[in-house]
Amino acid sequence: MTGLDELENAPQVKEFLRETISSMINDLVTQETQLINTYHDNRTMPFDFYNLTIREIHTKIECKRDVYKRLTGEDLEQAMA
């Protein structure tokens, strides 16, 4: 298996991964914000559904960060700094 650093376009691949995964995470954060606002504006939504959906969003975010780290060997937050 070839390491990412051994590829000819490694910097471009890392940049592509960083942008793509960051965009996915931003979309999830937007969904989370919308869900929070909806729940606070309309308390008829079942709390269990709200709570499980928030957990699912956080799990997806962590998974995306983990995939980035496994592919590039660095934390997403460090790459964005």
C-alpha cells in the first residue's frame, strides 16, 4: 500500500481531502444548528429523537475527522490552522 506522502500529488490530495471533509463537517454543523433551533422553537419534537439525532451528527463528525487522520497522518484541526 502506498503512503500518501509517496504519491506525486500528495499536497494536492491532502488539500482536496481537507477541503472536502471540512465541507462535510460544516454541513453537519449546519444541520445540527437547524435541529437545535427547530427543537427550541417547537417543543413538540420528541426529546429522544432530538437527542439521538444530535449524537448521530457528532458521531459522523468524529468519523470524518478520524478518516482524515488515517489518510493523512495529521489532525484536521492542525491542517486548518
